[in-house]
Amino acid sequence: MSYRGRFAPSPTGPLHAGSLVSALASFLDARAHGGRWIVRIEDVDAPRTVSGAADEILATLDHFGMHSDEPPVWQSERGAAYAAAFARLQATGLIYPCGCTRREIADSLVNAHARHATLAYPGTCRNGLHGKPARAWRLRVPDGDATIVTFEDRWQGTQTQNLATEVGDFALKRADGLWAYQLAVVVDDADAGITHVVRGADLLDSTARQIYLQECLGVPTPAYLHVPVVNNDIGEKLSKQTGAAPLDRNAPLGALVEAARHLGIDVPAGSLDTFYSAATAEWAKRFAR
Ligand code: GLU
């Protein structure tokens, strides 16, 4: 197997201490395996994309000594690949149009108080639009035990999700006409031959959907490793919305040492070269299998 990993930032703002942890973990895992590391700019969600943010992220990664081994992939240039995958699923009858508004879905949810981050879509439009115009397009999730997805996360251990009860049929094309993140990420990982996905634990909840979608499309499932997210002082995940400060491009080492520490790796700050070789060696002891 030749290892291919990736870091897939959404260009909604500059890199911060939280996104640096995901970048570093994916980079160290690739280096520890002697593999390739590829940056993908996840700008499929055009309305959330901030102009200039992608270039800023790429420049920061460069200053921090993390260079994509191949030219970065831009989701905004991959519409044809998403459309082709969508058409294949459509041809097998796995996709149906949905006319529900968010409000209607919320109103009809039987388990609206379930603890899960994603509330299951109740399947209202499975057998027809009932005269409503099509808004989104959803992928059918089978009922029963076939819907239970189990995978071994290299950091978090065994994970199980019942797609039917916890997620329901999920959107691949959104009501605003954009491709959904779940479709884009699965098609991109498959086309890039990604063998190992290393990212933040906030995406743990999406992984079962992605594995099911890989099965529907007949593409391989990569290995997954989800690193703990970085929280701010009041326990919220660091993000632009929760006030994360942008990384200082001219002071990479302190931030890198801090990010490594979050990953349980204690290495002294020396030069970028000594940092990366020590951190890679530490990571390899834990994860190079
Ligand atoms: N673009 C996503 C983010 O920035 C990451 C997606 C992924 O790694 O699969 O949170």
C-alpha cells in the first residue's frame, strides 16, 4: 500500500490553533508512513468561502514547513466529478428529490430531543414529493441492521452509528443547489486515492455517512483517525466563530510545539527541521501501523 493522506481546510478564514492541530496530525501521519500529503481546499460551500482565505492558508502552511506533495486540489473546480458520482447513484435509484423545508423536517421529527448532533430525516419524501417542488436530493439509507456502520478509528477506537435512526436519508445536493460536503469529500478522497484520513473529531459524526456513500459508489474506504478538537477557555471548539486568533505566520515554532503537545507529543522547539523529525518519530511510535 502506498500511503496517501490529506489536509482539507475550508477557506472560511485563516488557520488557527485548532486547524493547525489537524494539519499537523495529518502531516505527521503521512511522514511517519513515508507517504504523500496533499492539501485540498474545501471551497464547495461557496457562500461560506472567504475571498483570499485559501491563499492565506496555503501561505501559512508553507511558512510552517508543511508543503503539499502535489498541487492542491480545489473543490470549486471539481463540479463535473461530483455530478458524475451523483448521476451514477441516481441511475441505481438510490437518490430521490426532497421538497421538505428545514421547518417541516423539524416539525415532523419524532426524536427531536435525541442527543445526536444530526437529527434523523424522517423520510417524508421517500415515496414522492406530494406536490411540493424538489429542493434537495437525498441518498436512501436502508432500514434495519444493514444501516449500522462500524469502523475502527485509529485514535478513538471502535465507532458505531445507526444511520437510519441517527441520520436518516441525507442530502447529497442541497436546497441551494450546492453539492453537499458528504458527497464532495467522498468523491475527492476516492479520486485522489486517499488511503488515510486524519482530521478533527468534530467530523467523527460524518464518517459513517461517508463510509456508506463509499459503499454505494463502490470506492475503497480509507483508514480514519480523528484527533481531539481544541477548545477555547469556555469549552467551545476553536473556530473563527468562537473567536480563534489567526496563526502568526512569522512565529511557527511556538504554535507547532503547542499543537504537538495537544496531540500528546512533547518535543523541544529547535528549528523547523528538528521539530518535524522529532515529532514524526514520536508519532510513528504510536501510530505507524
Ligand atoms: N473541510 C473540513 C473542515 O475544515 C474538513 C473535512 C475533512 O477533513 O474531511 O472542517
